[in-house]
Amino acid sequence: MTQRIKKIDLSGYQEWYRFGELLINMGYFNKAQQVYEVLLKQTSNDSEAAFIYNRLGYINDNEKNYEQAISFYKTAIEIYEKPPP
């Protein structure tokens, strides 16, 4: 497991984002989804919310929950496309 962790590039993320990425890379998609859902509830930043929705889409895509993945991806795109305030 230690060797696997060393191979993952997690630079640039805050600690909880890193943890979510680590869980994804280890295949713990349900746990990663829980982490990102908590982060989503705590953020008021559109950029962060879009990133989180994107990761939730990725998680659901890997879990073959395609309809849910598409919904998360669409939400991320809508946020990304919003004009800045």
C-alpha cells in the first residue's frame, strides 16, 4: 500500500481533497464519495463545488452508475460555465 501511495501525485490539493483522491486511487469509491459529499456541503466556492461535482461524476462513472455520473458532470459543467460575479 505504501508503494501505491508514493506513486500518486496529489500535489496542489488540500488535505481532504488529497484523502478523497487517495481513496479513489485505492478503489474505495464509496468512501471517497462520502468525503466529497461532506466537502460539497462545506464549500461556498463555485470553483471548488464544480471540482467536487466532477469527482463525484468520476466516482459514479467507475461504479457504473452512469445516470448519476452524467448528472454530476452536468452540474459541474453548469457551474464552470457560469459567468463570474
